[in-house]
Amino acid sequence: MSRYLFDHLDTLGQRITHAPALLLFLNYDETLAAFADPAQHTELPPGLRQTLRALARMEKLEVAVFSGRNLAEVQALVGVPNIMVAGNHGLEIQTPECSFLEPKALALEGTLRDLAAELTRKLQAVAGVRIDGRSLAIVVDYSQASEAQWEDIRRVLHAALANASHPFVLTQADRSYEIRPRVYWNKKDAVQWIRDRVQGHEALPIYLGGDASDEEAFAALAEGITIRVGIVPESAAQYHVNEAHEVQEFLGWLANILVDKLHAEPRPASV
């Protein structure tokens, strides 16, 4: 069972202070930005963006932001230079030095576009449905549709997927569905890819997330500091916070810890 994060800051502060470097992973949608549904555009609050910029400028700290949104969208929403961004739950990744696109998912991009067009045709008569055909995923937002239409929407989606020539993964959030290629790549693999590229195996990983897909990363980072945003019956995370606003509090605390660490390090003797 996870423990409340702010009851253990003294212990965590010691671990962070003695770590040779840090690798900070953040889930954008459920962690950095409170939002009503995944199809909405939700920018970072100015204070949180300022904190992220300060963290991104610090030595021996790398920042990676994950999102279910496409890469270009989340880069624009975050608006912080010199960080790593992973879109579509890690199917596409951009670092300051290199990029990655999961090849099997990329091969199905055309098929996804065709499926998005089919769903648009079949659901165009349903008021309040919005279809977002992202590069490597489709989001069907029905937050504005009447409850009487929800079952019809579900049936249309399941029928379209049953007739699709390739397997896809269908997940449901609050009044939205997401369709992604069925590939053997998840956030755990994306985290591993990033750690390999930035020599992050020596760094202490810190991962904050509030989505079910973050559980894969929590389990893979047992040696690090993993934090679940929100309380759930079971989680692989070691710690939790109750509300999204506590994330900003933690990031501000982390920035202060790192500034204190920098000031405490011995300076090279002048010649």
C-alpha cells in the first residue's frame, strides 16, 4: 500500500541529496494539468510552467513528460524547452538530441486514419461526439452527447473494431474512448528507452503519474521514487498524493532541495 508523500519528505530528501543525478518523469494529463477529458486542450498554469523551467535548467537533472496526446500537441501545451516529451503513451518520444517512433504503430498510421474517417461517418449524426484522429491514436470524445446515445456510440466503436483488418486496443476514460495500435510497447518500455539514451541508470528515477498506464512504469522503477496522483485501491507506486495541486507543491520542494544541494557542494579552489 502506498504511503502519503508529504509524511516522508525527510527520508526522500536524503535520497535525493545523495543521488548522483535525477531523472524526473511526469504524466502531463493526470499529473501536471487537471482536465475534464483527454480531447480538451489544457495548458499548464504559469506557476507550474515556471517551476518546470527552473527544474529543466538544473544540472544533473533530466525531465521527461509523458502524455496520451500526440507529441506535437503536448510539446505545445508544456512549453518548456530542453526537456524530453513522450506522446501517445510513449509510442513517440522526442529528446533534445534524438527521437523515436514505435515502428509497428507507425506502420498502422494509415489504417488508423481510415478507421477515424469511418468512425466520423458513422457517428456524424450523433450530436456532441468529437473524433480526434491523432497520428498514432484516435480519441472519441462524447462528453457533449446525451446519455441516451452512449450505448449507440459504444456499439458503433465495437463493430468498427471487430471488422478492422488489424488489432487495436480500446480504452475508456471519463466520457471518451481511445483507440491505439496493439503493439508490445508501453510506458515501461518508453522509460527504459529514455534511461538508455541519457545514461539514466545511474540517476535516481522519480515518476509521478495518475493514470492506469503509469502502473507499468511504477512497477519497473521499484528502485526509484514512484508517486501516484490520487488514491486508488491498489497501486505499484510507493507514495501517493491526494490532489493534483500537491504535485506543484512537491516540484517546488524538489527545486528547493536541489538548490540547497548545489550550494552545499564544495566549489573548486581558485588558482
